[in-house]
Amino acid sequence: MTDLFEKQIDEILEQSNANLTNSNDTSRKPNRGSRAESGKLFPIPAIKTSPSRILVSGIVCILAWLVLRGIESNLVPGLGYLGLILLIFSYGMFIHRGGSRNKLRWRGRPVDYSPHKSWWQRFRD
């Protein structure tokens, strides 16, 4: 009985060795997907930004303009205008989004400071 198992194991090993020698190295590379599967040749990742980051970049542009305004160049006034545009844009984004979206949480639950509950009701709950 053990001879039969050994013969079967030897046959399986010989077949697997034959398959390994016949296969190309390219078949071992992971499949990255074709262009038709991904939909785009060069996918562009979405950039998430906040109004505070745009505000800081506008302030940096204005500070760079203040430092470099003594240099005779056509690009230096552009820094000031770019900073001003970024400041206005970030202010508009802040108004449009309605401020901060982060809610105060404690142990995974949002903290609600509703004014309709008295201290006694909060203590009982």
C-alpha cells in the first residue's frame, strides 16, 4: 500500500517539475490588469484638501511676495495675486462647507450638549 502512495507522489512531483520547466518567467509575474479593465491608462488619484490647507498656502504665497517684491521680475506680482485668490477661495470653501465637520466624540459616540436637558436629568441618565 505504501508503494502505491510513493508511486503516486513521485508521479505528481514529476508532473509539477515538468510544468515548472515548461512555463515562462512572465507567467509568474502578478497580473496588473489591462487598460480595458482599469478604464484609464494613467489613473489620477483624487486630491483631498481642506480650506485650512488652502488658506495656509495663500498666506505662504503672500509672505513670499512680501519678501521677494524687491526683485525685478514678472513672476513676483503673480505670487501676491495667487495668494489673494487662494485666500478668497479658501474663505468661500469654509463658508460653503459650514466650518468643521469633526464632531466631538468620546468612546466612539458623539457627544451631545443639548440645552434642553437639565443637570439633574443628565445625572439620572
